[in-house]
Amino acid sequence: MQQKIHIGMLADIRRTRLDKMSFPYIIESYKNGASCYIVYSNKWCEQCGELYTNKSQSYFEIKFLKTMANTQYNIVFSAGRVSAGTGNSYGGAFDYSSLSTTSMKIREDNDTSYVRWKISGYIA
């Protein structure tokens, strides 16, 4: 005699399989404009954003959406400026300092008008 499977049993089977998976899966995500993050089941997190610079400052603080576990995270930047006359985008130069689990500071050159950033690492 065959046993009938109902939808509740299938949900339980899927949940059990998901809990036993050996590879990380997305458990949380957020996006608002250019700011976003993705959190995986193993606490790995990818965060990104975009910062428009103000020429009167040399250092700008980037505050993370999620607190990192330590300062051993990966950092990727893309900086540039947009020409007012043509609308063309050009590369810019920058460096970073003051790494913490909640923020970091970047310094841009005089020609930079925006910085796109991404960090990835484990969250607290």
C-alpha cells in the first residue's frame, strides 16, 4: 500500500534538507538604492554602497550596514568622476584607513566625485 504525501510533509522534508546542506545559502538580504548586503548561513556577508564625495573633505567615513566579526575583510573600490560637460566617467584615486568592524575611512583625490565600495567577510 502506498503512503500519500501531503504538502506539510513536503515542507518538512525541504526544511530538513536545507538545514543539512553543507554549502552556505542566503538567509538575509537588503537593498536600498546603491546600499545592499547579503548574509549567508555561515555568517559570510557581502556589503556594498556608493558614496558621493565632497571636495571640502579629504577623508570620508563609510559606515557598514552589518557589523563585521573583525577587520580581516576583503575591500573592493571603484572611484571616478563624471565630467559636467560630457557626462563621461573617469577613474579616480583613493586609499583607505581606520578599518574597524563598523566602518572605514577613505581618502579621495581632487578629481573623484564618487566611490563604489564592497566589503566581504564574516559578521559578528
